[in-house]
Amino acid sequence: MKWIGAILILFTCTWVGIDIARNYSKRPKQIRELLHALQIMEAEMVYGQEPIHQVLYKISKQLTPPLGYIFYDISEIVVNSHESLHTIWEQTLNKKWHHTAMKEREKEIIIQFGQTLGIHNLEQQQKQIQLAKAHLQRELGDASEEEKRFSNMFRALGVLFGLLLTLIFI
């Protein structure tokens, strides 16, 4: 019976370490997806001159969950609501951001970008998109560095902590 408990403790701790490491791996991928979304938005707004709800809908179809769901929700609420775009943008991001692996810094960049949507002319909007992309690019570098530094460490810590608990309880 002790061995079954020891194996369960070891397995659980290892799984927790792998899960934490997976979040460190997801963050750079999701930031890259946000950068891709901003590129699509720039192309659709500047060259296609599509309405914002259609742009957001197109972006939602090209992104993986949870980011695709966030953009889809914003596009649906914009069509069905009389609130301003930046209010809808911020409220939706505040509600759904916890589903992502990204941090508050990325959220603040995207919220600040959303406050400029639909307010400026196309040239100014393009500059705002470029600014948001530059900030996200910096965060991508930080996220990649954190992934390299911490993902292997948390995998190992999960296994080692499981072994430590197993030795303590046996």
C-alpha cells in the first residue's frame, strides 16, 4: 500500500512540474499568435478597409483557442451592443485573459492598443498597430528567455519534489 501511495505522490508532483513547464512554453506561442493577429488586423484595416467586427471575426477564425475565442467574443459583442469598442475590448479581455498563459504585461499592451481602435484614421491606426507589435516583440523575447530558463527547471523540480515527499513518507 505504501508503494502505491509513493508512486501516486511521485506521479502527481511530476505532473504538476510538467504542467507549470507547459505554461512557460505556451506563453511565447500565444504572444506570436497575438503578433500574427495584429499583422492580419493591419492588412485588413489598411488594405482591405474592412469594418472592425469583420476583421475581428476573420482573426478569430485564424487563431487557436483561447485567443481565437477572445477575438470571436469581441466581434460578436461589437455587432450586438451599443457600447464603445474600447469598452467591449477591455471588458472581454478582463473576463477571458485568465484562460491564456500570458501575463499582465501583455494584457496591458493589448488593452492600451484596444483603446485606440476606431478612434484614429488609418495612418494613425497603423502606427498604433506597429507600436503594439513592438511592445509584444519585446515581451516575446522575455517570454522565450523565461521558457528556456524555467521550463526544464520546473520539470526537474516536479520529479525531485515527488522523490523527496516519497522518501519522507516511506
